[in-house]
Amino acid sequence: MSTAAIQSKSFYEEKKGLKSWIFSTDHKRIGLLYFYSLGSFFLVGVILGLLMRLELISPGETIMKAKTYNQVFTLHGVIMIFLFLIPSVPAVFGNIFLPIMIGTDDVAFPKINLLSWWLYVLGGLFALSTLVVGDGPADTGWTFYAPYSVKTGTNVSLAVFAAFILGFSSILTGLNFIVTIHRLRHPKMGWFKMPLFPWALYATAWIQVLATPIIGITLLMIIAERVFGLGLFDPSLGGDPILYQHLFWIYSHPAVYIMVLPAMGLISEMIPTFAKRPIFGYKAIAYSSMAIAFIGYFVWGHHMFTSGMSGPARVIFSILTFLVAVPSAIKTFNWVATLYKGSILIKTPLLFSMAFIFQFLIGGLTGLVIGALATDVHLHDTYFVVGHFHYVMFGGTGFAMFGAMHYWYGKIWGKMYNEKMAQISFGFIFVGFNFLYFPMLILGLMGMPRRYYDYLPEFTTLNVISTVGSWVMVLGIIMMLTNLIRSKKRGEKAPKDPWGGTTLEWQTSSPPSLHNFDTEPIVPEEGPYFHKV
Amino acid sequence: MANFVMVNSGHNRDDEADKLGMWLFLFTELLLFGGLFLVYTIYRYLNADAFLHASYELNVIMGTVNTIVLLTSSLTVAMSITAIQKGDTKMALTLIWSTIAFAGVFLVIKYFEWTAKFEHGLFPGMEHYNMLEPGEKLFFFLYFFMTGFHGLHVIIGGIILLFVIAAIRKGETNQGKFIFLENGALYWHLVDLIWIFLFPLFYLIH
């Protein structure tokens, strides 16, 4: 191949100007739009988290009042869940890489893809507008539990409406991905020749489509209650607040899998590449994604063990909760087995993947502790729960995203990042993270309740450790981002396949052209992860 | 430029994909109403007598007429697909227009029905409503919320059909390519289907 002659323009160079971005229907550009908007919201969420940790550095009022603290943790939750974690991996990496990995040039409905980003922005603006209008942001917690959410004077209606719009955006992304995977795979790519990241996106997309409408209608009911002063979920007016909790968690527990499943898909891509081995148990991982999506529907009741449910119902939800751990464990064992006897290349993406496995393990096992009925009664609404879900969500999804940012850095931006700096920042993030969240598990066991701006003096030491951990971690994040931004200018030019990856995105140029492939992609007959040893 | 033909391009015409996407969307619509049906079921179970008592307030005749109107509109929109398949564009347009006309009739009847309820002070927040017992309040709240939300879908469905008419006029939707009409009709059938469930739940169970 004579290189320079047929080297086509990258998707950046095809068109220029702001309009060519915000109205682009190219999946890579939409993915990047998502990346920058999600990244901004993530940083806002991080700052709010920092402020909360600062408030908790000592007992009593430190930097904010109780109500402010309630509003800060609500906004932190709403931003991190609805604006960052739920769209995160599918909207950014799914958009950029799903079509490339299945060997096509775009998603099935490019215009609907653009619409979903616009809806996301609109929802984000609604969420932020709660800061400046009326009585300030909601103080209900991100769960908007009724009847308090119906009665508080803060801006719940706007925040809830923001979540409704974001749900719409999420449904459209899911719908788009399902159709894309069904209709646009490369003719030679059967279902079981598909890489595991598309598999994870496929399972996630079904949850997005099937679970999100329930929260949509529930949130509309909350708004109607507030507008008309009704008692749909208010016991004094004949309603049932437990019904709200059911409706809320019917969506919001599957939503946890919307957040973590695609991240698991990222890990399934990175581990075989850096172990230079075919992934162990390909089919088991693919099926376990679908199993998690399926079982994940039937476990919502475990959020309500202490809020009033019949004995048999609690036992059943507890058993189902234990069941959903099985497919997650299958994946974890398979990743570890892939590394066994591999020719391991220690690079930043692998480090993040290993940290993912370690932290997801802690997050998963602590999940079993609160999934068990007896221990949950003790641990419910304590810092143990806060520690648990941050280990899964941040230690899991967040770390997988950081890893993927490095893994695909060259492919997306066309330059290589500085490996040494990346590894040092990884060290800070990893150490800071564990100092930040591990004390929370112990605090929870000691009985410190969540959602208070104040605590008893005996919890001070661990809270100080946790707050210092948050500084170390944020320092690491700043270093990581600085490194990535600097590398865009100063980095070496990225080759087609810097890691020796075997999936289709490594067959095209870095960054890819507008149509993704300049020559016909070759789908390996041996499956997606065949490494010639 | 790509120097090969991508057979699986996302920019190719793919009616199957469009239809699959539409069915998935209809799925989400059903689940959206599913949440409301769930709430209705639970509160009906908890307040059976109050729901029964309140349901006598509704006008069965108006409800029945509206059911017939919507069923007929589904028939006309289904016939319009056959018409366009046979190449009879004029007939297809007439049939879609009559579907929209039926939608209008449905909304007008709904308007009179709701106005009667307003006159009785049964809308949430009104005087009579505030004196009702909790179960009856829930009934009327759900009645207004669910039929109102359904009415909104009737309006959306009608607007979609107007876009279909525009597409047929421009020739973008024609004998060889009528997926837009099919999808619009699918949406219309969904609107109809939801009403088929709302009608007995509110008007008929005695």
C-alpha cells in the first residue's frame, strides 16, 4: 500500500467550525461531544464531593449548614448518577467505538444519536438551573423519596424534570445501539465473533430501553403531585410512600447495571490486549452480561429491606441479590484467568483494569454483606453503603473509564500520552481512592449514619483520613488530566495499533477517517481476541 | 475516501432497522403507561369501594363512543398502508386525513367529558374534589392523569401523521418506500391499544 497517496483525512479534518460539531451526525464526533460535556459535569460533581468531605473533616458545622449540605449531596448524586454514570461509557466510548468494532461506518440512526446528545445537554441545563432559580437545588437526595420530595420547598420539580429528559436521552441511545448491533454488524461478524465491549453495550441497551420508562412516569407523577398538591405517595392523603420506593428502584437498581456493565465490557477489551492472550471464557462473559441484565431486574427490593416489606418478599429479594453476584463473579474469574500465563505488558490501561478488579471485588463483596437481611438491618443508611457503592461506581466504572481514556487515547486523539506521568497519576488516584472510601466501610460498621453534615467525635480520625484521601485522589485526577491534555500537543504520533490489539478499531488509522475504514476491515475468523503467540 | 463498498453502512436504507427501532420505542411507551397501570392496580386493590363509587361518575356513553371512534381510526390508518402499497396515493391521503379527523373527534368528545367533570368540581384542587374521601381522590387523580397523558399521545400521534402526509406529498413516502407511514401507523395503533385498556379500567368495571 502506498501510504501517503490514499491516506484520507481524519474525522477531525473533514469539516471545521462549531456548527460542524454540535450538529454533526458522525458517531465519533457525538461521542466526543458527550465526552467533553460529561467530563465537565464530572468535574462539577468532584468539586461538590470535595466540599462534602471538607465539611466532614471535623464534627459540627465546618464550612456549611445542614440544609446546604443536604443540597450539596443531592446535587452531587444527581450529577454523578444521571449526568455522568448513566450515560458515561455507552455515550462516550460506545458511541465512538461500537460502530468501529463491529465494522461499520455509523450507528443505525445517526440523527437520533445527535438528538440524544441535545436532550442530554437540555437535561443538564435543567439540573444546573436549580442552582439559580427559586429556593435553590433539591435537598432530597438523588432518590427524591416521597413524601418529603413532594413537600420540600426546594427546586425538586426542575431537578426531577431534568432526570426525566435525561432518561429520554438514555432510551434513545439504548434503542440506537440495539438496532445497530442487530442490523449493522460486518457480514462476517456473527454474534459470537463480536468483541465483548459491544456485547456489554447490547445488554446495557436492553436495560436502558426496558427500565428507563418506569422512572420516567414515576418522576412525572412526582411533578403532578407537586403541581396539583395531591397525595399519590403521601400517606396522610391516602397514598403509599413505599409504592414510590418500589417504582423508583424498579428503574434505579437496573440503572446500577447500566452504569457498571459497559465498564465491565471495557475491562474485557483491555485485559486480553495487555495479557497478549485470547480472553478466557469468551462465551461465559458474553452470556453473563445478558444474565446480569436479566437478573438485575428482579433485585430492586433489596433497597427497601428496612422500609416495610413482607418477610417472604425480603427473603426472595435477598436470594435474587445473591444470584446476581454469580455472573459478576464469572467475569472476574475469567479476567484473572486471562492474565494467567499471559505475556503481560504493564501499561496504564492495564493498571486501571487491575485496580478495577481489586476495587470491584471489594464493592461486590460488601454488596453481599448488605444484600443479606440480618446485616442489612444494621448497616442500612450507614456509611458502609456509601463506601460500597463508591467502590462499585467509582472504583469500578470510574476507573474503567480512566483506563479506557488511556487505552484509546491514541485512537481518539491521534497522539500517545506520556506513560510515566500516567502511571504516577494512576498511583495517586489509586492510593487516594482507597484512603477516601475504605474508612467509610469501617465508619459504617461503627454505626455512622449517612446524609448528615455532623457526626459524633469518636468518628473523627477515620473521617480525617477519608478527607485527606479525597485530596490525594483529586491531585491524581488533576495530574492525569494535565498529562492527557499536554499529550494532545506534545505526544508522539499514535500508530495504528500501539498495544497489539486484535479488535477492528486497531485496523484503521488513528484517528479514523470519517467513514471509519479506508480499506475493508478483516474480521478474524478465530474470534475477536486471537493473539498469535 | 473509502475505496470499497461498505454493505453494512449505517447510511444505507434499511426498513427492517427502522421498524425494529419503532417497535423498541413502542415497548418503552407501553412500559411508561405500565407504571401507571401498576399504580392504578394497587390503589384499586387498596380502595376497591371508593374506586367503584367514583367510577359511577364517569359517562359510559361518551367513553364507548370514543372507543368506537379510535377503533375506526385504526382501521383507516391500516387501510392507508394498503392503499399506498397499491399505488393509490390519493386514497392513502384521504384515509390518513380521516384518521386525523377521528383523532379530532376523540379529543372534542374528551373535551366535553372533562368540562362536565370540571363543572362538578372534580378536578384535583377543586372544591368538590377536596371533600372526597382519599380513595376517590386517587381515582380522579389517576383518571385525569392517565386519560390526559393518553390525550397527549393522541395529539402526538396526529402530528406524526401530519408529517407522514407531508412526506407523501413530497414523494419521499411512496409505493416503493412507505416505512414512515408504517411506523406512523404503528404509533397510532399503540395510542388506540392503550385506550382499549383505559376504557374498561375506568368506565366499565362495576
